[in-house]
Amino acid sequence: MGFIRQQEEKLAARFLRWQHEKQKLPVPGESDLKRLAADIVDEAHRIGRERGGNLLDIMKELVQDFFKKK
């Protein structure tokens, strides 16, 4: 895995952790958090290829959508 991908996943994990804390939900375990972050980055890349746009903004939207569905 490349350096940039690792940084994207770390950023997505921080977003997820922050959203859990903000909504006073228990933060998932580290392995679950890494898996969710990887899924979010994959989805953000897919959306970015399809419609273009800023990857960071797409990741933020995906994390927010994740919590709206709960």
C-alpha cells in the first residue's frame, strides 16, 4: 500500500472516530475502524473517478452519510 493511500485511510479513520465521539457513540475497535476507513477511501476513489471532485470532500460526505444511516 502506498504512502498516500495510508494517509487517506488514517484521515478517514480520524473522521470516523471524531463522528463517533461527537455523537457520543462507542468508537469501534481498531481493526473495525481500519476496515471502515478502507471502505470509505475505496468508495471515495470510485466516486471521484465517476464524477470528479475533491477526494477529501467526498470522504467527509461518506462519513456523514454513514452516520445518517444509523
